[in-house]
Amino acid sequence: MDNIILKVENLSKQYRLGLVGTGTLSHDLNRWWASVRGKEDPYLKVGDVNDRSTKGNSDYIWALRDINFEVQQGEVLGIIGKNGAGKSTLLKILSKITAPTTGSVKSRGRIASLLEVGTGFHGEMTGRENIFLNGAILGMTKAEITAKLDEIIEFSGCERYIDTPVKRYSSGMTVRLAFAVAAFLEPDILVIDEVLAVGDAEFQKKAIGKMQEISRGEGRTVLFVSHNMAAVKSLCTRGILLENGTMVLEGDINKIVNFYLKSNNRINYWVGEDGDESMRLLKVEIYNKNNDEIFSNNDQLHIVSKFKLGEKFNDIVIGVNICSSNGNPLIGLLYNDYNNYNEISPGIYEVSFTIPPYSLATGEYEMEFNLSIPYVKKFTTEKSNLTFTVSANNSFGNRFYTQNNPFLNSIVRPNWFNYIKKIK
């Protein structure tokens, strides 16, 4: 198709562990002799899968193996996977920093890469000089760079230090300037690795906004690698999942992210035993109607838990605390049986709470479950805590409605209790 700006075909990259080259004269001679006769490199027939957690039987590993995909102009492609999956190697090949062992990469237009903090920067040169250096590398004229210079400096927030050598910049300042150069010098393809995590929250927000602007507004292509799944979902339209150097899945970004989170056991439920013979938590689950792994802020969320009572109680407390990612309590959901029953008998029970749409802002949350006898003993521990993520719905953004807004005090207890029932 004419709209394809990047095409990767049968791409593979092999490395020898420990040394540069083959490491022995005999291996070098074998490769040279095969090349003279027009034969395939004999060492491409050997090599282990790139699983960093296991000991292999070969000195050769495949960092990438048989990667195939296409990228349309104006598309934002998310590339996700565990550490060591091959993401950075793929981006280095696409950026022409290293060559593939086999396969090909066909692209149209300029490619700007931001792969590591300070990539392409010369430490002895000032920030201003590095802007002109990077622009020249991208094939831009001095006049084109000068026209964009003020915008680059303003966006980076490094104006006071722009005539200071880059070696004196912090990592955050360096990545600010590097991103501004890469984004404003108008590449046709912008390649971004996990470097944005170095920046502060304000800069990450600006950077993601700029990537959305250049892809949706200016029709340029972005390849984005990140371990922040909420950022990937909000920015990308399509994704690929890499595992041990191979491409496991390609397609809609929501499907890719959900598959990745499930494959890493990052699912929104806990099953086990927490407590003792008197009172024991067995299961906690939080879900939306689609059973997604990352929720949207317009989702209605359901919290269902199962617990076991080993003896009769006159009163118990069943509570759920929704906390911020650093552990600060935000919402307290409570069922207290002594307001309803004089006695609760032994058995297995299920209790449910419902969180209405637009009650949680976007971000990472932790959920703590509480089974206790009031003012006497708490039976559950941190072992049964869950984490979950809320992202912004594209139609409504990052808003939540006042009537459902529980963030009035450090911890409140809205009436979101649904039911409790004995199931065994």
C-alpha cells in the first residue's frame, strides 16, 4: 500500500555472548569461506532463544527472530514486552544504529530516535550546539533548524542552561532537550524508547501530548516503547508484543496490553488464604463488564470477594480501602454486619461492592481488603492486596463527576455496598 511508511520483513539479529565477533579465528575463517562461496553464514543455524533467565547451551543467541510487521503513515505503534524481549534491539535496527543479521527494513523519510538518555548528544558541546548537530544529522539545513530553535528551547524548559555543555546536565534535563529536538525537527518517523520515564510528571505529560499532536495533527508516525501500560493505551492505536526475541502478537492495542498483563500474571484478582481458622479471606476480584486488565474512568467497577467464617460471630467488619499507588487511603468501602444482624453463622460468604463510573481519576491504585472484629482484631494482611490501573476514556478525558466524587476527605465511605450472601 502507498500509505505504508515502514515495512519490516523476516528481521533477525544474532549476537555472540561475551565477545565481539565470533571470538575465534576458526569461526571467522568459516564465515569468510562461506561468504566467498555464496553460502549462508554457518552460525545462523545455531543459537538459543533469547531468554535471559535461563542458562543456554550455545554461545550464540537470537535477540530477534523472524519479525514481520508494517506501519502506516500517521500511526502510533506501541512495542511492549518484558526486559530483554528485544524491544531496544528492534528500535536500534529501525534507527540504523545497528544492522540486522538477516531480513530487511524499508522506510520512507527521516527517522529521529530517542533510545537512551543523551543519544546523539556530544557532552562537550552546549545544548544549542547539539540542537544544530542533531538537525544536521537528520538532514535539515541551518535555516530550518534556526526557524525551530526557539520552540525547541521553550519546550525543553532548559533555556537557562542552553549555552552550557550538555555533560553538566542532569539526566532529566538531557532527555527534555533530546525529546524536544527529536519532536520539533519534524522527522517522518519518531522512535521513542523508555527514556521518558527519566523525566518528571510535568514533562511526561507534555511529551505524550506532543506525540499525540504530531501523529494525529501532523500525520507523522511514532514508534513508542514503554512499560507504562496506561500511557501506551492512551497514546497508541496498534501494538506488537515481543517475547524472547519473537513477535507473539500484533493488533489492537487494548488486546495486546490485556494479553501482556495476563501473561505476566498482572490480573485484577487474588486467590489464596489470608487470615486464620476463625476468619479467612479466600478471593478478591475487581472487574468491569469487559473483564479488561486496565479500566477506563467511565467504567463501572465491581469488587467481589469470598471469605470463610470458622465460627459464629455477633459482629464483623468487611471493608475495602482504595489507596493511591504510594499507599495513601482515598476511598473506604464498608459493610458492618452489626447494623443488620445479631449473629452471622459459620460458612463461606460472598460480598460485593460497586464503584460507579467517573469515580476514580486516572492512575495506579492499590486495593486493601479488611476482615476484622471491630476494635479487637484484623484478620487480613497485605498479602491479599491488589493493584489496578485506571486510564482516561478517549471520549471523556480525565474527568470524574462531582456527584460520584469521593475525594472530599483523606478517606470517606460512600454507600457503594451491593450485597452479602452465604454461598456454602
